[in-house]
Amino acid sequence: MVERLKVVIDKAACCGYGICAEICPQVYKLDANGIVYVDDAIVPQGLEESAREGAGACPQSALKVVPA
């Protein structure tokens, strides 16, 4: 069984750099104000590494990818 992951967002920490969305646009989206959101907190299969990379690139540490 594949371990499922989910994204946890600290919206108050997000400053809208958008690096996460550049690295993994399939998971991370930016709203009209440039603040990150996800359509679904569960990371789609096959995007785990990309989602981790996007979260790790956040200068404000506003994103975490954790076991679902």
C-alpha cells in the first residue's frame, strides 16, 4: 500500500512568493492575493516528491507535507 500524504498550509505565514506553485503547480495554487491554497489536501499519487520539494522551497516555511 502506498503511503498517502497531505499538505498542511499556514496561510498566515504565506507571503505569496509562489515558489511552491512554480515547482508543483498540480498541487499548489495561488489565490487572487497570491496566497497558496490546494484543491485537495491529499497529494495525488506520483506527485509526492514534487509536493515535498515545493513545500521545502517555501522561504516562510508555510507548507508541510505530512502523512495523511
